[in-house]
Amino acid sequence: MEINFYATLRPIAGSKSVDFSLVDGATVMDLVTAVVERFPAMKRELLDDQGKLYGHVHVFVNGRDAPYLGHTTETVLQTTDRVDIFPAVGGGSANG
């Protein structure tokens, strides 16, 4: 399964897209765990102290953010799914 990384996550992953092999029945959270195991520096970018995905991190599966999937981060992935992971994105100015 090809995972696409964006913004500050790309330098950690070393490229825009990285292939991951997951077992059948793997969930979104299983994928996040595999990403952190492969790229330990992503842990502080993706997970809180309890090992849960930060609310400001977006994991899209086929264009839908994980909180809006049928079973949120426990949604089972298919090998044909497109997965995109975005860190918190900030910018702009409060003063316009």
C-alpha cells in the first residue's frame, strides 16, 4: 500500500510516497503504528502521550478524513485504498 506524506512529514519519510505492507484486516491505526515503527521521528508528529492520533493530524483514506470513516481509526484498510497523511498545518496571520 502506498502512503503519501505531506508538509513536514515528507522530510522524515524521505519522500512523498512510501510503500507499506500490512496484514489483511489492518486498520487505520495499525497503519499509523507501522509508520511510527518505520519512522520513529513521526511519533511526536502524529501521536499524543497515550499513543492516540492527535486531533490536528489528518489521515485521509480515499479522500475521507479518518474521523468521518465508518469506524474512525479502527476502519479496516484495503490494499487498493489511497492513504494521505497530513500534519497540523498552520499559517497566515491573525491580522490579515
